[in-house]
Amino acid sequence: MAEFKFPSEPPPEVLEYFKNKKLKPSFSWMDVWKYEHQTVFTVAKAMQLDILQDIRDGTLKAIAEGQTLQQFRKELTPLLQKKGWWGIKDMTDPVTGKTQLAQLGSPHRLRIIYDTNLRTARAAGQWDRIQRTRKTHPYLLYELGPSKEHRKEHTQWQGLLLPADDSFWNTHYPQNGWGCKCRVRQVSQVEYNRIKGKHGLKAPDIETREWTNKRTGEIMDVPKGIDPGWDYNPGKGRLTHLETVVKGKERAFKKEGE
């Protein structure tokens, strides 16, 4: 099977989304949660800023140039190996103070970094475009991606045709888990009228399961079929964050003028 390749020359929203992220070292994937990913770039066990910066720069290049996973690995692997961030090594958890064997760089980890960041950045950029063109294309169609196997719940969501402002997209806008390749397609009113008889037009009831973040002890309800930490909309979170920043600056400006 030919290796999947993200399209080159990504829309400006995609690059903007990724470029604006700041570095945040973390020991576990549970240390940086949901909407926090909209403003920070992190890789579990990448505790040194120079290592994290190298991975971020390599990921940004992959997004900007439409690199394949093979190209991404070829450029980043020798750099990480040279700096010692490779293989299994002892690391001390800053939260527990305990030393444990930890997986650092590996071909599998680079695949996760590549796939997760490129898909999330493109999903966030797509959401920006959806908001701009929602008047002419007000609906979203849930589609399965090119995976060999799909989660049962994701196959049940396939073909859902809902308004772009439906609350379903707050938690179920793909990606919906590690390795998930689901996607949405924007649909015009004309197309909606033509195909609506073939699709589900009502969001399903969202069933949840209880899950505990072992790093924080927080107990939360996670929608079934979605991996913990993935039940959010990356683009919507980014826009909400930007709106908060703008409003904060406006309040500060008004206060200075009083």
C-alpha cells in the first residue's frame, strides 16, 4: 500500500494554527489536556526545550511542505538520536518523583507525532473555513477515512448530515481518537436538499463512560467511541481562545483610557 501523503501547500489557516503554538514540555500525554493543545505544542517525555523545539520545527516543515511520514522520519530521526532522545531510557516523573523506563523517540512515536499534529492542524484550519463559508455551505457530513479498520461507533456516525452549528460537532468533530482518520465534508444547501434522504439528519444521543485522569485525579465523562482527551473541536477551541484574548485586550485598553 502506498504511504499516505498530506497535500502540499496547506491553507494559511493550517500554518497559522500551528505556528502560533508555544512549547510546553510534558512527561505524560495526560499533562496537556484538550483545548490547551490549541495554544501549546507538546510531546510526552520531551522534557528538554531544545528537543521539543526540534520536533516542533520538523512537524512545521512537514505541514508546510506536505512531507510524507517517511520524509519526516528521515530528517528527524538522526537529529533526535544525536541528542540522545531515542529508545528506552530511565526518566524521573516530575509529578511522582519516581524513576521509570520511558519510551523516547522511535519510528512508532514519530508516526503518532506526525499523524496527530498534521491531522489536527488541518481539522482546525478546516473549521476556520467552515465558519467563513457557512452561509453557502451550512451542513457537515461525517465520513470515514482511509483506515483498514474503524471503531464501531465511528461507523455508526458515518453519513450523519448535520448543521455546522449543531452541538454534536463540539465533541465529535474529527479526529476522535489516536489514529482516527475520520473527516467531515462541507455541504451546500442545494446538495443537502438532493442527498438528505440518504443520510441521518439527527444527532444521536451521546452516551458517556467515566474516566479518571491518573495524573490529576480528575474524574470526567467521556463520550463512548472517543478516546479520552479527544472530545473537543480543535478549530472551535482555537477561535474561542482568540476571542477571549481579544476581549481581554479590549477590557485592558478601556481600563487604561478611564
